[in-house]
Amino acid sequence: MIGVLIFPDFQLLDAAGPISAFEIAGRYARRSTPIRVIAAEPGPVRSSSGVEMLARKFGPAAALSTLLIAGGDGVEAAARNTCVLRFVQSVARRGTRIASVCSGAFVLAEAGLLDGKRATTHWHRTRQFLATYPDVKLEPDSIYIRDGNIWTSAGISAGIDLALALVEEDHGAEIAQDTARQLVLYHRRSGGQSQFSSLLELKAPTGRFGPLLTWARENLDASLTVDNLAERAGMSARHFTRAFIAETGTTPSKAVERLRIEAARLRVQASHEPIERVAETTGFRDPERMRRAFIRAFGQPPQALRRAARAG
């Protein structure tokens, strides 16, 4: 059973978007998972739009295979609600998959489930979140992030991106793609709140090349040539390239560039580091090479992105 946790003044799309994705996926998979809207107080729960959803009282934590927590204007009150926190913690103790949409991450953080973990939330809440929960490894530009059994997503519509990722984990890529088409959405969005998350964009980040991609992301200043990656994978360069394209949908060199762009953009937007230094430490070496990569990916150079981030 999938439980969707709401509270007074929740954001309607945070709940309704994922619910629709789960419903459609169940039809395609011919294996529907029951979905239940739950709240600390049962009955009609008013969203910030004024539209109400009918919720049931929290039930046994063991009944849930997934708990998804909505965000919205009322999230701070929800994060102070002892009943809500105890329920979320009881679900977590069972090792159940838990996800948050938008500012629902505040509930997870207040419950202590994000300490030391990577997470994201709505861009508008970034400063507040960082100040309130300094032990969380917040990545404000990602669409969604998975760290173990805990998933978090960016603002509002990113809850559907998150739901599609959960659908893929449960039912496979084909069902997730069919669901996305039915919703008239991209299976994996190429943009994030202000960037794409390249490991998540690749078709099979958890496949046999998942560890290699993770290693590459942690060693962007290394010589990540096809030959070197193939050697690390224990394959010939030719076989590696063919297998990599078949599994991920892109070439090794393009995948490495995406990883470098992701890391470089984070640093360009969030720091005062010289552009030359960012290019050096993320493996581009040459600032002009990084500039061309940014223009291909985002339509503008690093300096323009930095100015926009500061203005925002």
C-alpha cells in the first residue's frame, strides 16, 4: 500500500500528481498498488487552494510499502506535529521506502531521517532548510534524490518526476515510460530546478555501470577517457562503448561531460570560486571548453548562470 501523507494547507499537486502517476502505472502493470491518503486527523483536509481531500487516520506502519509526504504552506506546522513525526519515524524503523515532495522534506528532516543524507527541496525553501537542518547534505538544484530508502524531490511538479522514478523501481523502465507518455511528460526531465542531475538522467544508473558512474562523479578531475573507463570496467574499449550505449542510451564521453556540467554548475551558482578554478577541478581544464559545454547544455555561459543565481 502507498500512503500519501497530507496536512492542513498542503499543496494539492504534491499529492494529486504522484497519485495519478501511481494509478496509471498500476493499470499498465496490471498490478495496482492500493493508494491511501492519510493524515493525523481523519476527514476532509483543506489544501492551500481550498480544495479538500478526504484522508484516513494513520494506520499500522507495517501496511505501507511506500510513504509519500506532501509539502505546502502548512508543512512547518506538520513538522511540529508529534503525531506526524512519530508515525513517520515508526515507518522508517521498518525500513519502508519514504519519499517527500517539495517542502515535505522538512517533515523528514525534523524526524531526523535526513541527517547526514543527500536531499533536496523546493528552491524557494533552500536558505531556510540549510539554516534549520545543517546536518543534511542539501543539493538544491536536483529534481529528486535517492539516498538509501529515503527519496526527496524538488518543487511541486517534481513530485511527478519522483513518482515516475518510484514506478520504474517497482515496475521497470517500460512501465515508467508508458506512464510518462500517458501523462504527456518526459520519462526523465532534462532540466531540474536549475540544472539536470546527470546520474538520474541516464537510462540505467543502477545497472552494471552504476558503480562506474558513481566513481566517475567522485573523480571528475581524473582522466576519464574511454580507454581508462573501459579498463576500470574490465572490458575492451570497443566492447565497453557498445555495452555502455546499449545500457545508458548515451556514449561514455557524453555521460562524463554531463557529470562534469552538473558538478560545475553547482559550484558556479553556489560559490564565488573563479570560473577557471571550477573548470580545473571538475575536469574541463580549459574554461573555454567548459563555456562551450554550458552553452550546449543550458544555452548560456557559466557567468550568465552565476549572475542569474545571485539575482535570484
